[in-house]
Amino acid sequence: MTTYQLTVNDQRREVDVDPTTPLLWVLREELKMTGTKYGCGISACGACTVHLGGVATRSCVVPVSLIGDRPIVTIEGIGTDPVGRAVQDAWVEKDVVQCGYCQSGQIMTAVALLKDKPRPTDANIEESMGGNLCRCGTYVRIREAIQTASAQLK
Amino acid sequence: MFVVVAGWLVAASVKIANGNATSINASVASATPADGLAEWQRVYSVLTYPRCINCHTATNYPQQGDDRHRHFANVIRGPEGKGVAGLNCASCHQEKNSDATGVPGGHNWHLAPLSMRWQDVNDRKLTSAQVCRALIDRAKNHGLDGPGLLKHHEEEPLVLWAWNPGRRPDGSARSLPPLTHDQFVEATRRWVAAGTPCPKGP
Amino acid sequence: MREFLEAATSRRLSRRKFLRVSAGAAGGLLVSIYVDLPASAQEGTQAPQKVFPPDAFVHIKPDGQILITVNRLEFGQGVHTALPMILADEMDADWSQVVAELAPAADVYKDPIFGIQFVGGSGSIAHSFQQYRELGAKTRAMLVATAADRWHVTPDQCRTANSVVYGPGNQSARYAELADEAGRKPIPDKVRLKQPSEFRLIGKRVRRLDSRAKCNGSQKFGLDLDLPGMKIALIARPPVFGGRVRSFNDKDARSIAGVADVFEIPLAKGSAVAVVADRFWTAKQARDRLTIDWDLSGVEHADTRALTEKYRALARTTGKVAASNGDQNAMNAIAPANRLVAEYEFPYLAHSPMEPLNTTIRFDGDRAEAWAGSQFQTFDQMAIADVLGLKPEQVTFHTEMTGGGFGRRAVADSHVQREAAAIAKRLRGTPVKLVWTREDDVRGGYYRPMHVHRVEIGIGRDGMPAAWKHVVVGQSILAGTPFAPMLVKNGVDGTAVEGTADTRYNIPNLHVSVHHPTVNVPVLWWRSVGNTHTAFVMETLIDELATRARIDPIVYRRKLLKADAGKLRRALDLMDEKSAGWRNSLPPGHALGVSCHEAFDTGVACAVDVSIENKRPKIHRVTIALDSGVAVNPLTIESQFQAGVAFGVSQIVAKGAITLKDGRVEQRNFDGYAPPYMVDAPVAVDVHIVPSTEAPTGCGEPPVPVISPAVVNALAKLTGKRYRSLPLVTL
């Protein structure tokens, strides 16, 4: 067990965990922040996506020992970011969610896309969102919501 | 006699071009083009091993596994070989391997540029001659000369990674290239000393 | 599940049939159909709740908030919004004040048609539409009666709107003010329901109630549950179904800090080793360090290749007859040149809902509390009680918001709950959350069974089928379940032949038979069940016939459909109309594919625009039309159909197969078994609902069967190939 200092959604947090513990489980079980989801554990689905040092990152495969001082932003905190808020609002406006379990990851990924490309093309969307699984299949509405958020942020 | 002189001339020009390559001098006397070609084949056997060639693709995606299948989750090359926003290489690959979760890692994880592709668009390995020509083409290899190539093989973290590739998600160890890193460096050294000869033909 | 609806839809039968679920004398579940006879004729039977007291469904709070209880699992289909909408509409409630909750397991929340609490068969709205309307109307009536009493007027002098009762004069009273007293009024036997023209919510595109919480991380799913002192359990299961533990070494596992216990537990078949720890990651690491000596003898080692050969051989023989009409010798009169013979192969499919299976149970000796995203609350509650030695009513069973199900959470043997209960029993007093990892899920069985079909069609002069001989081979989903005695008739499991034995096409001299091999792989219904494979076979063959006859595929279908296939006809016509604009002007390299299929009483037709990109089918557009009776929430329906076709693409994506080799599942996780990603799914889907005032039918499953055949029909034009083996590994 090792103690780590983490910055999560602008707050300093301290955890005492095995160094191999993925950030996902640190968030969910040490910090009780369950908005970030476990879907596969091998970075194939994106449900665990957070922002780490400003980069959309699949927290299920990143051991806490490799985080360093990179700040972490989760779905619980992205709403204070204007792009994050616009994406969440667009998701609600466009009635994107079904079961909703993948959507934290979808939203965090979409925010990363829009921060890089405020006017994404369909191809940009398909590439950036292309690694996020939605078993219910809400992809059509995800595409629409990203365009809505983009327009809203103009 | 002529071959030895030619070899000496090549070695001499290399030495002039890069005064640091003292190690090359040591091999000058024994490095014939034929030897060089044999060393190249050994280098080629490593370059085209999955641990290396999986990131030297001709397509917009990396490969993974010993069977070199397309990397899962539709990860793609992106404009700088680092993926795209939301799905960067760095979204999963960190500075070190994460054995507990089966994700390999190394400093600045990214795809080799398309100029350094060692496969065709159908994921078939290029021939020894093709890879060799690409490797020594300074317009394609970021301006590396022989010593530069040697240094790349010796020191580049992502190259070194191939000999410390970590564990797969199922816990098994990833397989290693056919030569040790030392052997690979030595083969490179000899090949460079021989004047980086390439096989003839297609 | 179509048999359920056919057996039980009260409109069609003169007497309602209910499922009666009880514990069998020897343990286990007994499920039987009994007929709703007058009470005197029903000794010892217990009818499911027929009077639904509004106070179990509606709670009006003093601040005006209205909490509506939903008698279904919400796992994406939108029932968490649609059922409250129905109730709120009849109740004239202020929709902005409505919140919804999922009902725990209880008699009053049982499905009014089937008498068990469940979600499945696309039946939530179909079965509860009337029920929730009545609940809303009764609640309104009681509120109005209260106000009328206070004002000394009659109820019909009052009107209601937005949670307010208005009297004939200036009187008004908010529902919140009246609620307490209204709750003490008698529940009216009969109520007036609204005319469709009076609907304010029903029929409107109403956004989901659960969106915001699911977008900001605050929605708790079953896996998110956290209780004081809770432990996490993982189970190391045998690599071959039914294997058992011979011995195990847990020394390394126990050496990890935080591991509480390691012990063997029985499974329905065979045994396994459970690991209990204080954290998921601890439990996982400990499980990885177990060394288990498995006894894999005495159980079949199922192998996909061997099974395929066996199934193909079986398909050449007649099985148990599922449908037989006309002249069974008609085929002999048709020249071989006018016959088409086709064999189809379908793999096992995993449901893989995004939220892996999990259940939390705390056993306190004389009672227990359980939390799970369950599609089968009644069965699951009984199973937990059975393992713990309790009566079902001693088990409080909470229904959690769930990350997908697709049938995986509706398991008659309640195996996940039984595993969890066995562990909870040992941990008495400590709550334990059993988690299935994604690997457990991909390898854990309960798949859509693999199938082989062999079809021989005799083609008439007009290009229409003149004889049709169809053999289906696949495991019976219902065999061994409490549903079997009721729904497996003459050796035929209807869920294997729905969509072909009961085809809506007017096929003369039709003969459908089925073989149900016994295989050591647990199987289960997968969203749209038998239609997943039968629709593929039917719709690709019909297309082939149309092509052969040089008849437009829509025209051909219209010609071949039975006259009374009203919903399919209307869906086909609407699809025709809405796709006409683009269908005939596709760019080079694109092709059109069409299909239509009726499932769960809903008729669906679609047209797709497909090209080949990067060696995969690229679905640019889907125009899909449906007739599901009255559309309660057209927005939900649009979502279900847009997403349902993306789900249906699961059947054709390259990594869309579960295969077994020497008893072991070859896939591990989403790297080897991959559902559709965005690139695989249709880019654009436009949904068109046939206007209707008929009773509502399902939308959860009907979109799934039509997409794979439509895409493959398009591919046939692009490559000249007919695809008869799924998934499409190469084109």
C-alpha cells in the first residue's frame, strides 16, 4: 500500500492503495466517485474515460503509480467546464441516453474532441468517438448531440 | 583486394561524415558487403518482428499481437501518429508498461511515420530489400545516417521497449524479438560498418 | 416470446390466462398456465393482483412532487419515462413535477398479464398501458372526489389540469393539498379514460426523465452500490461449463491485504471458487493468483466446429414439426432447376450489456435484502430466498437502474442471484456485492444459441414460392426452465422457429421442423430471440427470390405477404414512401437493401444504403418504418429504432461470434468479441411511425431482426455474393 496525492476535479485528495490499482478503481472505491464506469477493464470500451493532464484517458488501465501530478477531471466535474456543460446539455436536449452506462465515457471523449476541434466534421466525430462502445447503440444521437454542442459553443 | 579497398573507402567516408563513430572503425577491417547483407538480414528479422512492425504500418491503424491483427477499439494514426482527440495513444499507453492491466507503455508512445512503414496497405511485410532501402533513405528516416540509425536502435525508448514489452491482459508475457537487444545493436553496428548495404531486387 | 403474447393477450382470447408461479414441491419453480375461471372453480389457485391500488404507484408529496413507481426494470428502453407519462396524462399531473422510481419485487408490481414481475418480450407498454392509464384515472378520480366533497359540488362539475382541481366557481386546490385525504377515498371500480384527443403527454415526444443524472455521473447503477462494511466477491468459474473444483491453492491469493475469504461454492452445474475482499481490485488480483485444479471430466466439451458439422447433418433430416400446411409432396413436382437450396450458419452470441452482471445481498438470518438490475424480479427473489432458507417475502428485493440487459438479466435459473446468495449466506450480516468481470461475462454462457438452417424452396412460374421446406437446428432455450412444460409443444420450442413457422408471408406448402440438440452450453433469449436468425434467413431468401424473378424487392414482398398482415403492409408502404426519394438515386458504389419482419406484434420494414469501406459494410442510411399500434412516446420509439438497428448490426460485425474449442470459449473480452462501434453502426437512421389507434405493441426488440438481412441484401448487389454465414468476417 502506498499513499498518493491526486488532484481530482480541482480538489486535492489522498489515497492509500496498492500501486497497481487502476485509477478507475481508485475513483470508484476510494473516492466513492462512481460516475466513471467499469465496462471491460482492458481499455476497449471507453466507459472509464476521464481527463488526465488534459488528455482523454481510459482510467481502467492506468495504474495509480503512473499518474504523477497530472490533474484528473471526471464526469462529476466536467460540468463546470463550458465545453463540458454544453455537451451535457446537448445530450439532454437530444435525448441521447438509453441505459446510460456508457455515457459518462462518451461525454468525456466528446469534450476532448470539441476542445481540439470546435467544428468537427462527421469524419472527425467518427474517428474520435470510434473507440467508445454503446451497447444500446445510441450512436446516431451521439453524432447529433456533438453537432448541437458545437453549434451551441459558437 | 578491390572489395577491401572499397570497404575501407566506405568506412572512411562514414568516419569523415560522423567523427563520433569510433566504434565503426573497429569493424572496418572485417565488414564486407556480404557480411553487411547477412547482418542486415538479422536486423530485418527484428524490424519485422511483431514487437516492432506492429507500429510500422502502412495504414491508418496500428497492429497488436503476435498475429499482428488490427488494434482493437478502432484506434487510428491521426495526423502525427499519436491518435486523435479523445482516442490518443496516450489515452491508454503510459510511460511504462502496466502489467496488471495488460497495456504496454513507453515514453512518447506513437506510430512510426508512414515513411517508415515496413508493410504494405494489406498488412503484408515488405521485402528485405524494400525495408532496407526505406531505412537508409534520409528523406524518409528523419535524416538519420548510419551512426544515427545505430543510435536509434541503441537508445530510442520505444525500440528498447520491444525487449521489455510487458504482459498481455491474460497475464502471459509478450514474446520477444529473435535477437537480444545487444545482438540487434551489434548487427546494426556491423551493417552500418559495412556501408548499410541493401539486398538487390524488389 | 411471441408464444407468451399469443397465449395471453386478453384481447384475442375469451378467457385470460395467467402464469402461476410458485415453488414446486421438490424445490425449484413451478410455472403453469391456469385459466381465469370464476373463483369457485379455482380451488387453491391464487390469482395475481388484479386490483392495483394507486398508492403503490403514485405518491404525491406535500411540495407537489409526484413520485410514480414503475413496475419494470429500466435498462435503456425508456419505460422509466413512458409508464409515468401514461399515468400522469390520465391523472392530469404537472409533468414537470413527476419523478419516477423502479419498483422493488412485490405482488402488486407483477405484470398484469403474466402474473410475474419481469421485463421482456417487448411487453412493458403492451401489458401495462391499460393498467397505468387506469391508475392515473383512478388517482385523478379520488382527488376530484376529495375536492368535490370539500366544495359541496359534484365531481363532474370539476375539471383538472396540471396537478390542480378546479371547481365550478373560483375554487381550486392543488393535488398536494388534497393528497392525504384523497388517499383515504375508496378506489373506484370503473373510471373514465381519456379520448386520444385529450392526451397531453401520450403521443407526444417527451424527453426522458433519467437523462440528466445519466449525463453527470450522479445516476447510480447496481454496480455503483456502496453499503457500510460491504465486501466484493468474484468467482473463478470452470473453463468448461459444468466443471468442478478438484482442489485449489489460495495461499498467494490470501497473502494480498484485504482478502477476506476464499472458498468453494456450488454452481447450478459443477462448482467454482469464490474470493471475497474489501475492494474490487483486491478481489481481482487475488482471483488471478488462485491455482485451481479443475475436474473437467464427465461433461461435454462443446466445440463450435464439431457442433456445426453435427448441426449441418441434422439439418438434412426432418425434425419435430413446427408448421405444416398444404401438400407436403408439392416439392416433388418442381423441377430441380426451379428449386433453391440454402444452408445458413449462426454462431453463439453474447449479450454483453455494458454494465457487467452484479448483485448485492445482505443476509441477516431471518431476512435478507438484495439489490440487482433484474429482468426477472419474481424468480430472482424466490431463488435468493431458496438459497437462504427464507420465504420470498422475507427477501426485500430492490430493482436497480441498469446498464443494459437485452435478455441477459432474465434468467429462469437465477444463477447470478444464487451465486450471490450462497456467498451472502456464508458472510451472514455483511453485505456482499458479487461482480462478474467482462471476461466472466463473455465466457459465462447463457448465449443466443448457435443455429443451422436448411431451406429448400420450390419456385413457381410466377417467381413466388410454391413449396418451402425448412429445417432449423438449435438448442432449445426453454428446455429445462419452468417455461418448458407450457411452451415447448410436441418437442418444438417456439422461440427457435418464431418468424418462420408463423411467417406472415403467404407461403403455400410450408413445412418447418426443428431439431433441438442438447449441448453443454447454457443458452438464453437474446434481444428478439428466434427472430435474430429466422428473419435473416427469410428476408435474404425472399430477396433472392425477388432478384431471380426480376421483381422489385418491395413489390415482391407486398405481393407475397398475407392479406391480413396489416401491420407489415402498412410498415412496408410507409418505408416505400419515405425511402423513394433516395432509393433510386444512390451514388456509385452504393446499393440498396430492404427487409421487413414482424416480431412481438410490431411490423417493421427498412431500406438501407450500403457501400463497402475498408472491407466492411458501411451503412450510410436506414429508413425504417414501423406499426406498433398507438405510439405512446414517439421520441422513445425513434430512439429505440435508431439504436435497435445499431444493436442488430452485432450480428454482422467481424468479431461478432462466440466460439468454443474443446469446451472453452475462445473469446475473452471486447478485444475478441466486439459489439458494434460507431463506425459499424448506421450513420443516419430516419424512423417513421404508422399512425394508429390500436393498442400499443412492443418496440424494444422489433428493430433488431431487420437490419442484418437488409444490409446483406445490399451487399449481394455490390459483391454478387449471398452471405449465409454470420458474422461477416470477410466480404
